[in-house]
Amino acid sequence: MQDPQPDFHPVPGRPETLAPGLRRIVAPNPSPMTLRGTNTYLLGTRGVAVIDPGPDDSSHLDAIRAALHPGARVTHIVVTHAHRDHSALAPALAAVTGAPVLAFGDARAGRSPVMEALARGGAIGGGEGVDAGFAPDERMEDGAVLEGADWQLEAIHTPGHFGNHLALAWGDTLFTGDLVMGWSTSLVSPPDGDLTAFMASLDRLRARPWRVMHPGHGAPVADPAARLDALLAHRRSREAEIRAALDEGPATASALASRIYADIPAALHPAAARNVLAHLIDLTARGLARPVGELAENAVFSGL
């Protein structure tokens, strides 16, 4: 598989300055879903906000602590969403720093009524990588502003990849978690992932003039408007492919993924099937498809 970002090879654990007052440390958890690893951001020079502490890894905890300048301390731990590769280190980091953990809510927060009903029914599957026990010390509502000694962050609730997902605005810079990445599209796996909400979140971000985006994985996004347009176009193209395939006859999400994502490695097909299922649920809600019987992970869908 071709390297999607051949020029992005940070050394895990080594802090890199991205802008005055902003540094990044990449966690040692590379994978096909995380690229080089989770990006942990340190914002501020005296009172530091740690954005996405990352996986529960003692070496990464040590790297964060070692990166603090003399006299500096962690004052806030902000989690964009409750996937373990972003949130799992938060309790240990809070224990050694005394800083509170902030997020939109626990691992179930922010789900739409449709996704909450599907989660209760239990037939939709999902749950990949979810930090089910995650709960912040303090909630950050949409539009909340968090202030440090020399920084300010605005919380923007951006569900889609995950119900409790936040993007964090620092002036015209945006920390996008896993909603927007430059090297890949996001996994949208119901009931935590919600394609309807995902598209709405991208549209919401598109309305503001961002200078740069710093994602949860991969290199900075230097042209945010173009990237948002590309992601929206990509999802609309996938929807068109799914609808065209359904015109040929009813099929499951897995069968559709095997046809539509024929060019990706077999190991990524389960994730592709979850993305297709998210599209099928969205199409069902819009009256453009329907399941044959109960709406479930292995349901057969037909077009309308």
C-alpha cells in the first residue's frame, strides 16, 4: 500500500514546534488506522493544555512530562473524542499533573436519537476502539471557551466520526481530532459514527476561514477549505456509488463494500463495510434506501 504521507515521519516521543506556543508529540501507536500514531498537542508555554493525551502508554506519558519547559505545568487535558488512541492516557496524565480532563461528555454523549436507538437495540455492531469508561471531569459544551495563561480554545461540537467529538479552535487554527485528516477519510462506524452528522459537521467547519488544521493523525492540513471540499465530495461520490449498486439489486453493507472498495487491502474491508453501513443508515433516514426487515449490521438493503 502506498504511503499516503511520505514526507511525514516524526520521531515518536520527540516534541516538534509547529507554531509559537504549540508543539506536537506523536505517540508510539502506528497502524493502518492511525498512520504514524496519535498526535498529542501541547498548547501554551506556562500553563499548558494537552490536547488528546493519546493511548495508555507509559513512554508517551513520560514524553509529555519531559517536554514541559522549566516552570511550566499541565493545567488542562482536553480530549477530542472517546476513542482509546486519543483518550486512554487521560486518567494517568491527570493523576500525575492534577489537571482536569475536559471533553464534550462521556463515550455515549452527543449521539443522535437514531444512533442512540440503534445502540440500545444492539444489532448494529460497531464499538471499535471505544473507551467505554471514559468520562471527563468537566464538560465542554458547544461554543464554550477555555482560557489558559497565554492561549484560548473554543469548543465546536463536531459529531460524525464519534458522537462526543469536539474540534478546538485556537484563533484561525483548528484541532480537528479524527473528523478531518489530510492522509485519509475518517471511519464512520455506527452507532458512534453518524454519516448524517458527519456531513453536517464538515459543512459547519467549511463556513469558517481556517488557516491550518492540526488533525489527530498525520501532518497538518495546509489548505483547510480545499480539504473540506474534497471530503464532502468524496462522501457524495460514495453515496452515488452505493445507490448505483443498489439499483442492480439488494445487498448487505459488506457485499457493497467488497464491490465499491475493491482496490483497498483486504484487512481494511471491515472498516469499509462500516462506512458503507453508515451511508445506508443515512440513505434510509432520507427515504432513499430501506432495509429488508430490521435495521441491523447484516441487513440486506434495497434502493428506492
